[in-house]
Amino acid sequence: MATVLQFDEINALAQEIYNRTEFLPKERRKKEITDEIEDLLVIAYVFGEDRVLEAVRSVPNFQDRILPEEWENPDLTKEEVAEGLKPDAQSLYDTVYKQIAGKDFAQRIADRIDEETLDLPALQRIAETEYHRCEETGAYDTAKKTEKKTSLWGFKVWNTMLDERVRATHEYLEADEVGLDEHFVTFDGDMARYPGDFSDPENNIGCRCSLSYTFR
């Protein structure tokens, strides 16, 4: 589960990037910030993968649940099976560079630099929101691949941070459990497969919720 400490670390990293690049020429600043944030988002996606693989490994003899028709070699060790459940590189790339309202994270950063509106809070908000989205997508993609390549069924539970900053629509979902392919539905009708996946951007920006996965 994401923690306040992790979000604090993301904001501290964004501040370091901002301070280091603040007085660079525009084009160089765009590249350096984009490269740094891209690295951060790749780490987020991989961390999401690892969260789910930890849940898979907790299933007794999970390697016996693989579907032979989905593997070139069904006689695999536990670690080989776990490695084979990770999404491919294209899934990671598509997540990192997902366009939201017609723009990916790099384009939004570039626009703000051109408009001279990239202040520190704006960069921290972009970094935190995009990191959170990539981590939760990495977890979901790994869970989906686990269901595809094994006889395990996935379930997910919505977790908030249980503090005063949690928005009401997300507090409503606290501790809800649904099947992997099901959506979480807020009291105002917005739907998401995982945090950061809502149709209303206001339910995604600044979200700190996470999912816990189990497999049966």
C-alpha cells in the first residue's frame, strides 16, 4: 500500500528536480525534467508489479496453478513463474505515456514551461498523480496477466489513507472488495478499476488510495 512517506519522497524528489533545473534554458529544462519524471514513473509501474507478485507468491504452491497452454515450458520454478507474470515492456510504455485529455505527462510539463506556469506545486502535483497512476496500473496489469496465465482468480480491496484528506467519494469505497474485472463505483456514479482510473479527473488528481490484491 502507498504510504504518506512515499508521497513525501516523491514531492522531495520533485523539489530537487525543480531546484536543479529552474534556471536552465527551456528546451534543456523540458528534457531533463521529462527524463527524471519518466524514470520515476517506470519505478512506480515496477513497484506495482512487485506488489501483486508478492500476493501471488503468498498462495501455497502457486506454481502448480499455471495453465500449461499459456506457457512454452510449464515445468518452471516459482521465480520463473513469477517473472512470467510481469506485463511486457509495451504495457509499461503505454502506461507511462498515457494521454489524458489529449496530452501525456511530458507534454503537460512542456506546456507549463512554455507558459511559465511550472511552479514547484504544479510539478509536485504532476509527479505525485502520475506516479500513483503508474503504480496502480502496474499492479492491475500484473493481476490481469496472473488470471490469464494461471487458474487463480483475483480480488481487490480499496484502501484509503484513513485521514481527513480523503475525499468523500473515496471514503465511500474504503474496504470494498470486488472481483478483478469489476469496477469500484462511488456514490456519485464514477467508476474505476483501480485508483487513478476514474473518468472524472477530480477523482484522480491527488489521490493517495491503493488496492490490496488476493488470489484464490
